[in-house]
Amino acid sequence: MEEVVTVANFSEPLEAEMARGRLESAGIQAFLSGENARILEPGLGPLQLQVEAKDEADAIAILNDAGEELAEAGQGVVIHPNELP
């Protein structure tokens, strides 16, 4: 398997699942790092949405498009890990 990279972080599991579903429906295999830990201990750090490095640019473009739609609807916005404070 190729190297994986984090393309977004989520504090809400539902938002993370929706983003993963959006990527997978576009044919990009996506993983949620930290998913099992949050089941055992709710409130742990953010869920990291990860994809293979070769899919990073496409995944970010798809997520940014979804982020604009969510922002217009007044919901959370996807944040790329490089944009975190």
C-alpha cells in the first residue's frame, strides 16, 4: 500500500463519515484515523481523514467543494491540516 496522508481533521464523527463517503463515492479510498479510539474513549482528539498520497490533490479539491456547500448551509467547514493554527 502507498503512503497515506491526512487531508482533513474532524471533531464530529458524522461530518467525518460524510466526508469519507463523499471521497469514496468519487472513487478515492479513504480512512478515518482515530475512529476506533473515539469509540473506546469519546472526546479524544480529532478524526483524521486520510487518503493515499497519489489521491491527495483530488481529495482536497472534493472536500473544499463540500466545505463551500456546508459553509453556505451554515454548517462546519473542512479544514486541511496545513491550515490549522
